Amino acid sequence: MLLGHPVLFKSLCYINGRWIHSDTAATVAVQNPADQEVIGHVPMLEQQQITEAVTAAQKAFESWRWVPVAKRAALLLRWHELVLRHQNDLAGILALEQGKPLAEAQGEIAYGASFIEWFAHEGKRLNGRTIPTHIDGAHLGTIMEPVGVAALITPWNFPNAMITRKAAAALAAGCTVVVKPAHETPFSALALAQLAEEAGFPPGVFNVVLGQPQMAMETLVRDPRVRTVSFTGSTRVGSLVMQAAAQSGIKKTALELGGNAPFIVTEDADLEQAVRVAVAAKFQTSGQDCCAANRILVARPVYDTFVEHYAQAVRALKVGSAFEPGSEVGPLMHQAAFDSTQLRVDDARAKGARILVGGTPHARGGWFFEPTVVADAAKGMRIYDEENFAPISAVSPFDTLEEAIARANDTEHGLAAYLCAKDLNTVFQVIRQLDFAMVSVNGAKFTGAPIPFGGMKASGLGREGGLEGFEPFVETRYFCLGQLGLPVADAVGSVHRPLAA
């Protein structure tokens, strides 16, 4: 792949403003999931080197936290400008290592850049407040302070945007960061580090490390100098991150975890719109998305019509590699994902579901799987009960809205949910009763820099984006300022006198 800015394709980690390799020369191969060809190798650092990254971030924090917010914002905006300037190169790198269609990759770069711009500006409005006093003569207030070193552990499905969404908030707040990307998709993270360097971030403010996954995670999370951890990934690994964080004391932890999103279609819904939204909500990133519509629940009077039209739309999706014009569905990320996809479809078939479209490996071979529609899915089938990180969708009918809501909520997850309906009373009723942190009505696009993205229940803790996106990276410092040199009466009328000179 030819890049306009070839220096963006880095094969070294980035610590304290230097590009480094593994002390033991250990590397891991990175494959293009479309053809399993090796596109490069990256170093697997040793524990000591990852600790050195934390040391660098801690040292940089001592000065970065005091950099005026306008100067931090200017650096972020310079980073934002460079990301957009090199959008095509970044998208090409992302598509090559992740496999998503190039158009989707270009969209992710723009989406990721939007968080940098958003937090650059909002960081200038990260205000404390004045509190009306209850203490005679005292002045009360709060200041928002950066927490310290932030460990950012990111997944392979959105290897650019999951970093910028976390890092931009942390950096704008005055934190320094150590990013640990997925080893399947490291080059997007390293390209962002290159652009952060070009933007002028001081050494140690932005670091990227790779290593054996469990060791790297535990080394970062257990280090007492790491004061906050932001993780995106599976619920299983998120639980391990929480446990590791607790072993080094109490620290802030933000977790964006798995989902099992319901997609409810009511009897009065616009079916043409519902089909279009369902396809978009299910098949972006080949279904490898924590917000993907996993369980499509359709009112029985319109079930057959919806299923027929939905199957037609899915059958028309174009499967192809990232750089083929018009590709809409790419490969799965690795062999394990491919194998689990086949097992879920086979399980549904064996338990009585109808496979209307797909259900088999794609004729292209490799890790491509046919976009699949499974009708009459039910509880007890893996495709219904589990998060499907794959281009396979489960559809089933419901008889009452109460039933649909109960079935939607019958999951440990609580990230995203979808609703297609026209009646506003129905819309607000369902929004309030769904046990999900985010509900999208009559549309598949609902995320973005201004909104608080995150889950409840087993789908995580905390929010990313919006003003809430600062929460993992700031502490509220309260102060009580008495009249210097004068007595200050407390709330019950006693007087505290100053010390004698």
C-alpha cells in the first residue's frame, strides 16, 4: 500500500518521545484479515519497558498538568488538523489491518478526529464552581483537577476512534496517557503517535506500548502511578481489568464492554425504514461492533413482511476486501471469530431456526462469512443469547409490547438498544422501560463526540464523549477559604480564632 506520508506506518512502540523496539527483539506478526498475508511486525515489549512508559508519563504529567488549557487545546487542534490532512493514509492503514471496507475506515478516521476537536474546545470550559457558603465568612468552591497518568486499553474493531475518544479527553483535562492497543491492529495507534509527535506534544505525554496482552494489561493497571484506567473490550476481560486495578489500591476505572443489543420493530413502524436501519445497525464492521443489533424483535402482524424484505436487503450486501469498490461487508478478524460464527449458526439451525440468507462461509474463503439472517430465533440459541461479533442476525416475533420489552431486557448487557416506531407515546414508554444506557429511535447512527457513550449492567461503567467523557480523567477538588487573619464562625456559631503571630 502506497502512503502519501510513508512515515505514518510505524513498526516500533513510542515511549517518552522515542521509537523503541523490544529488549529481546520479540515481535508479533500483523495480518490482513482479508487474505491472512502478513503486513508487518511490531515489538512485544517486556514488563520493564512498559513500566518505563508509565515512568515517562508520570514525569511528563508533573509539567503537562500546569500547561495552560489554551495551549493544550492548541496542540490538540493541531493533532486534529493532521489527522484530517492524512485521513486517506490513516484509513488505508486501518482498512489493511482491520479489514473493514475503505469507506467505513475513512468514516472512522473522521469520527475519531471529531473527538479530538470536541475535547480541545470543551477542555477550555472544564470549570469548577462557586458554592453558596454555609460557614460565616468563608468562600467555598471547586476546581477540576487532572487525575494523573491514564492507561488506555483499546480494541481491534475501532482501532483509531477508540483511542482518540479516550486520549483527547484525558489530554485536554491535563492527564498524560499510555495507550495499549490490540496487537491485531497496532499500526493505527502508532500512526496516531506519529501525528501526536508532529503536532508537538511533549515527550511522555502520549505513549503507545505493546506486549503480551495479559502481562501488558496487568503491568499498566496494577502500577500505583496509573491513577485511571479506561478499557474497551469484552465483559470477561473488563472484569479482569477491574480485579487488577483493585490490587493496586483504589483508582478510577471506566469500562466500555460487550452488548447484546435488541432491535424492536412495532406494528406501526415504517417497515421500509426499519429494514434499512436494521441492516445498518447490524452489519457495520461486519457485525463486529458492541452496538450491533443482535436480537431483532418484530411485532407478529408485520413479522413475515419484515423478514422477507430484511432478507432481501441482506442478500444484496456486497462482501469484499477493504479496497474493492463497493464493499459493504469485510472479513472477520481472526480464525476464532470465524469458528464461533459457524458454531452459532449451526446451533440455531439444530434448534429449529430457519436460515433465510447465508449461514455458511463465503465463497471467497478465508475469514469471510456470508451475511446471515436467522428467522424464528429464540432464547436458548447461542445466536440469540450471546453477543454475536459477526455478520449474523437473529430475528423473532413478539405478540405484545410488554413481551418485547421483557425479552429485550432479558440479558446481562445494557449498552445500546434500537426502536422503530411512529407513535410517540410508544416511543417514550419503551425508552424509559428499556434497561439500556443508549436507545436509538428510527435510526442507526446515534454516537458522536457530544453524546455520553457507555453502558450499564455488564456493559460497563462510566461514559465516553460529551461532558461526561471527562469524568474518568478529573477529580473534583473542594476548597473552603476563610477570611485570612479574621475569626471565622462555623455553621453552629462557634468561632475558630487564628493562631497568634
